[in-house]
Amino acid sequence: MVNLVDDAWLPAQWKGGGRERVSLRVALTRAGELRGLAIEPPTLLSAVMRHVLLPVWFSALGQPSSRAEWRDRFERGGLDAQQGQLLDLYLDTWRSSFDLFSPERPFAQVAGLETSAGETKPVSLLVPSVATGNNVPMFTSFTEAHAYEMTPEDAALWLLHAQCWDTAAIKTGAKDDEQAKKGKTTGNPTGPLGQLGVILPEGRTLYETLLLNTLVSWDAKAAGNAAGVGREDYPQWQSPEPHTSSWRKRPAAGPLDTLTWQSRRIRLVPEDTADGVRVRRVVVCAGDRLAARPEPACEPHTAWNYSAKPKKGETPMKPRRHRPGEHAWRGLAALLALGREEDGDGPRTSELLQQVGDLQSEGCLPEAYPLQVLTCGLEYGNMSAVVEDAAGDRLPVPTAALVSDSRVRHLVLEAAEQAEGVTRALNGLSADLRRAQGAEPLPWDKGQRPGMTFLQAVDLPMRRLLLGMQKDADDEDRIEAGMGAWEEILHRLAWDTARSVLASASPTTFAGRKAGESKTYRAADAERIFRKRLRDILYRAADARMDDGHDTYGDDDAEGEEPS
């Protein structure tokens, strides 16, 4: 009834601004005319890109054999006639595998899947933000008792989301699953993306986004051999046999197998209604489990933590996750960590962002290219059986910042560290004032500390700074002027927050409070130390004010000593 190759199911935005659903064939063959997929939330967008668009793109067109070939494809801005024919041929060949309700081989599902009890569940089980079972979002009046239905097009999208992000909750055992016990399957990991902090580079068009997510050196065959799988790497729809309710724990055969990993056995239950076909019920059971943590060779969409001496049984590279509630720019140090030999243990950026830096340094990407980086992830709670929070952001990143030792890279990292430094200074001011009135500083994970208020205010200026560095990457004078303006803004926002903190201090803080034999905390000392810290962090703004004869950083004699 619904074939994803030729039926319109993907929400997309044309370059002219118009939005409509398009088929998989249109999305790929006219990718140069599309601004991108218009899919929210970001976790759903990343699932569609990884599970369908990218594997088809790679399988039909193959990887560029060199960076020069990658540049040729990029400069073309769209598919040539030969590539268009290759895509059409591939989609025609595998068209039957993209039928959403096929009785023999439904897309990303198991035909005739039944639980041992013969029960089905509401289709809201596929949507983490909707109440179902033990997943009960706060501040919603919707309950499992309410009717919830999806069009086939939406059901296809959320089917992919479940394959990528499903919780680790106990699954109802499938009827013929020999590994189910007492009608249940325990020990399920989350979907494969649930173990990552997804990083997805985006370009000006869908075509450029697909190309930015295409690794030149991605050797699928070598990756599969390294995993010891001993079979060719291919996406799930090319499997010689349709999937059954049986599942197993195994290594990924390569990048295509990783991208289309079948972590769950699912069957959508379509119904004919007065409004057309709708999906109200679903069967979700346990699926395949990865035998090992993903490696950069097969997983290009996450940053990593590197340890030269990992614990026994662990690999040197572990995926990094995003922190919900934090702006993506607070993770710039990890996004831009290029893994140089002298960096030692610590964060490493994704393979794709590493490649962007290489392409820019070799002239394959313009220095002023408007690269966007989408970040997303889920935070699970209570044995990873429920979703507690979600992270999603989209950040402009200068491509020059991904080039080792570039001036732009140094300044981007400096700006991010300055924002963090001022945050610590504000929190220090608050802590000293609380000590001066006889209280303890707020714990780092409790209460509303002034630094958080400051970080919210800094978000927009930081994005404007990054956009400016993208646009003027080759103009050192303008970039340096931008850094000066950035520091002036930080200085003003820091004092906006600091004044409210000082104004709310108790009168007793002026006299202060003794802490031991040699220390006394006073409001005056707290403010003096804050001024000193601010001057050290925002040195350009401090120098400019001194040159203008406005020493608004005050107390020249303050040396920032601890209270005495």
C-alpha cells in the first residue's frame, strides 16, 4: 500500500522555501534542489538520514575514491546523468523491499510477527514523548487510554526512530523466539544511537549534506573483515532472507550494516478507516544486539573519548554523549578535538568532522563554507527503560576551526573557554557571598547558580561570533575585531548577572564571617576577586578600556588573593 521508494512520505523543504512530502527517489535524485529534510525532532531526522538516505546513497553511488573525486562531486552541486541512472537502477532493483506493509517482507519489520500472548500495543509505543506503558512524560494530559493513530507516512518515520533510539525496557517475547523466557526478553540494550551523542554535518542543500556525510576512506569491506564477520557488508533490505522473530548477538559487518542495524523486531498493524489507512497498534520485540562497542571505522556520527590505557576488556575509543540542557557550543572542545599525537588521552571529534578539516585544508571546501553541525541524543533513566531527557541543537562551525593549528580554530576554542571562565567566576562570586553570610556554596548539580543565567544570555552572541568567523575566516583583522566585540558583550552580560547577585547579598556580608583563624569572607573581597578574574579572562576588553581611560574593571591594586 505504501512504498517508500515512490510514495511521498519524507517531509522536505525546497530551496525556494516550500515544504511538502517527497518520495525517497525524489529526495535523492533531486537532492541538489532541496534545502533539506523538514523533520523534527532531531533524533527523528538523524534516524531517517542514517537508516535510509545515507545507506541508499552509499550503496547506489559508492564512496569517492579520493578527495579530488569528492571535490568534483561537491562542485557539481547535484547528480549528473550517470549518477541519476545508478540511483534509479538501485531503487528499482530493491523497490519491493521498501514496501511498508508487504505481507512477505515489510520494510524494517518482520512479516506476521506475533507475541506469545498474541497481543499488540498502542503505536504510541514508538514515540518517546507520548505516554505509554511505564513511559509517562510530565506535564501532558495524554494517557495510554487515549486513541492514538498515525498515517502510514508518520508510522514509517517513527518505525525508524524505534530501530535507532528505543529504550532498553523489557520486551514482550515473540511467539517463535527461543531466547524469550516466560513470554519476555530481558537484557535489551537501547537502540544503537542511544549509546552515542550524534553529530551530523549539514550543508546548504540535501545534496551537500549527503556528501558531507560521505567518507572518502570508508572501506566497508575492510571494516567487515576487521570485525571478523566474514560476510559482505550491505544494508538490511539487501539481506538474502527476510528477518524473522529470531535475533542474535553479533558484530556489525561494516558501515552499512551498522547504519541499518535491526535492533528491534517490529510489525506495524495497519487498519482501514474512514480517513484511509491508519496505524493504531504495533508489535515490538527484541532484536539483534551488537557484540561489541562501535568503532570509528564503522561509526562516523559521534565524537569519542580516547584512552591509551583502557580498562581490561574495553577498547581505547568510547563514544561521547551529549548533555541535555547544554548548548552544543559548550562541547566545542570535543567537536574540534582532532586527535593529534600530542593531545594524549581525551576527546576526539567524529570521523566526518575530521574529514571536513582535511578537505578544507586541501582546498576541496571553501574557507567560508556555511557548515552547520546537528547534535542530538537521548538521556535514559531507571535502567535505561525510560527516556528522561533529550538533547538537540544546530551549530554553525567554521571549517577553518577543524584545521589543525589554524588561527580561527585557536580563537573559537578561546571564545568557548572564555564563556566557561566567566561562568566559573560568577559562580565563585556567588559562593564567596554565601560563605560571607554563613552559608555553604550551592552544589554544582543543585539550585540555580548565576553562571547558568549567564550562559543562557551568551548563547546568541556565541552563535553570531561563529557565523562571523565562518564568513570572514580569511580576514584576520575582522576576526580580531569580532573577538574584541565578543569580549565587550561578555563583560556587559557578566556584570548584568553579577550586579543582581551583589544586590541580593545579605547586609551581614559587608562585615563578613570568619572561617578559621586566618580567613574572613566579605562582600568586598568577593567583588574584588571577581573583578580580577574578569579582567584576566577578558583581556582584550580590559586593554581597550584602559586605552580609553575607562578602568571600569576597578581596583588596580586588587591582586585576586583569597580572602584573609
